[in-house]
Amino acid sequence: MKIQQFEDKGLAHYAYAVLSECEQQVILIDPARNPQPITTTPNSIMHRSSV
């Protein structure tokens, strides 16, 4: 399992992408409910899995 943290400066909170390496799936935990900054971040674990 891998966890990647993303800062949301507008909310002063963090969003998280949690990757299950054996299943190659990700769950997003995002207080802003906007996945675009997470999915467009270079080297994000989102690029190595399915959502």
C-alpha cells in the first residue's frame, strides 16, 4: 500500500491518494471534492493504477 499526500492550499487541508499495489486501484480522500489537482500531478500514484 502506498499513500501520497496533496496539499490543498485553498482549504488549508490535505487530500490523499491511497494505492493498493496488489489490486492496482486507488481511493481518493479529498475534502475539496476536486480530483483534478491529484490526477494531473506529475509522478502521482494515480498514473500507475485504475480509479
